[in-house]
Amino acid sequence: MRLSRPPEIFAEKIKKIAPNAKRIISYDDNVYLVRDSLGMRPLSISTKDGMLCASSESSLYDKIGFSFLREVKPGEIVRINNNNN
């Protein structure tokens, strides 16, 4: 799995649609994690055996055996895919 930035045009459209909300969007072979620009709603990423999990509740990770990886920064959009692009 790879974490990367989305294409700029995608990022611009998403920020206009959901400036104050977090979203998890699946499109083509990608999953996009979108955090609100003010960081009012938490969103983090965890990992286990090459799998990734996104959640607003980081306390969930211990219960399902995942390890905290990082917080998605306010206003950040993270692209996750199985390819190396």
C-alpha cells in the first residue's frame, strides 16, 4: 500500500464540496482520505500486516490489532492505493 497526494484538480474539487467535513472516498483503484480544513474532526491512519485502516477514533486500533501510523493533517487529502503511483 502506498500513501501519496492526489492530483491537484481532484483536491480543488473536494475542498470546495466538503470544506468542513471529513470524507473517505473510493474512486478507481484509489481511496482518498479528506480531513476538514480546520482539523475539527479527527482522522487517522493505522496499519497491520500491510493493511491500512482509517478512523476518527484512534482508540479503535488497539481493539482490532492495528498500530497507529499517523494523523491526517487539517485540510490534507491522502491518496491510498495498491499500485506504486
